[in-house]
Amino acid sequence: MCMSSSTLRRRLRAEGTSYQVLLDAVRAHRCDKVLARTSLPGKTLALEMGFSEPNSFYRAFQRWHGKSLT
């Protein structure tokens, strides 16, 4: 992006968001797209979404959808 990480953080903050918020939104969108076309096991889906720990993915999924992954 041709800018330092501190500049990126400052510009995101000026827009009222953060890297983590954007990352979470992208992961949720990708997760919905993947689940619409296939049925992957939770651990595989967690790795596909970029989570290093499946439990972190399960908590994020709960936060995104208000229900657990079934």
C-alpha cells in the first residue's frame, strides 16, 4: 500500500475503523461464500479463513452469525 503501518492505522482510525475490523468483515464474507458452495469441516474452514486456532474461528463464527457452526 506504499505507506507505513502507523500511517495506515492513522488513516483507518480517521475513517472510523481499524485493520482488525476490516479483516473480520472480510473473513466473515469469505466464510459465507465458502459455506454457500461447499461443506467443509470446521477445522479446515478455520485454516481457510486464516485462523491459526479452530476455537478462535468458532468464536468468530458465533459473533458473525449469532449461532454456532453446525
